[in-house]
Amino acid sequence: MKNTKYDFESVTDRKNTNCLKWDLFDDDLPMWVADMDFKVAPQIQDAILKRANHPVYGYTIVSDDLFDAYINWWDSRYDLKMSKEDMAYSIGVMPSISSMIRCLTEENDEILIQTPVYHVFFYVIEDNNRCNPHNPVGKIWSKEDLARIGDLCKKHGVILISDEIHCDLTDPGLKYNPFKAEDYVIRCLSPSKSFNIAGFQSSIVHTTNKDLLDNIKAQMHIDYNK
């Protein structure tokens, strides 16, 4: 792939770097994990090096710059309006979903997932003693399909968790359709897949339902501080 701005040509050997993709199993083609081998954009590497040059690595706060980056990205690309008050920082999508399961359901409750699906979705449900139609199979849901799913959720009192971390990875000419911001929708967001920075373990939970967000924040505080 020729690109005058970014390097998609160089081959980077990641073996023996504690790399989950290449060092966990002896696989010739480790296609089981959504982790690209392209170099990160130079701007990302420069920002990391700039911060690393500061000699103190103490506790930090989550700055408004992070929330603004999410707000501006989703507004400019998907016309989805978000505010900082509707967002919570998290250490990852799966830890977020695990916390949501614990605070929004009871043991032996039923949780619907859509297969084929990321296998950890099964584990996080079963490990929380909950029972068992989308991530990632390359499908872009139409606005009509999303509206129909939304109608069913509202009719049956279902809370919908939408993992949207693969949203930017589409074929040329195609555009992702996000779920509308509704009180029953909880959105999980992260730049990890789009920019190949999953090792940062950083994500956002977004919902316009204040009660849901407060409950999720409280549960994440408990889970992350055990």
C-alpha cells in the first residue's frame, strides 16, 4: 500500500517483545486478535516520546483534552454530538462491559449477544454467572436496522451496549452508522483499533442516561480499586 504520508510498507518484527499476538502462541498466522502490525502514525509516536522525556511518571489525571478528542472526532465524522458530562474514562472496552454486567444485571439474568462474535464476550458473561445477534464481522448496520433494534429495546425494556471501537475501519466509500444517543444505549469507544494502540488500554463509556452512567462509574470504581 503506497502512502506518501504514512508507512504501510515496512515490516516490523514484534516477536520476543512480550507481544500478545506473536509471543503468546506459536502461530504462523495469528488472526485471532484484532492487532495490526503497521507502525503507528508519527504524530502518536512523537507525542509519546515527548511525554516520556519528562523524568517523572507519577499519578495523572484524565485531562479534558482526551474527552475533547472524542467529542470532536465523532462530531466531525459521524455527526454524533457528545458532551463530557455523558462520558466516563475506562481502562478498556471489555473491563467496561464486565462492570456494566455486574451493575446492570443480576446473576442468572439473560444477556443477548450476536454471533459470530469476539469470544471474550462469552467469557465475560459466563464468568459473571450470567446466561447466554456484533463485533467484528465487517457488517455496517443500516440506519433502518438500527432503528428497528432500538424499537425492540424500548418495547422490551432492554439496555443496549454498543461496542463501536472498529467503526473507523471501513472500505473506501462506506461509512459507519452509529447508534443514536438514546437513554437505553451505552456506547463503548476507543481509538485502539483505528490507530493500532490497544496497548494503551484506554477507552470511553458514553451514555446520555445519567443514572446508568453514575451506576457504571460506581461499579468501575469498585472493580478497578480492588
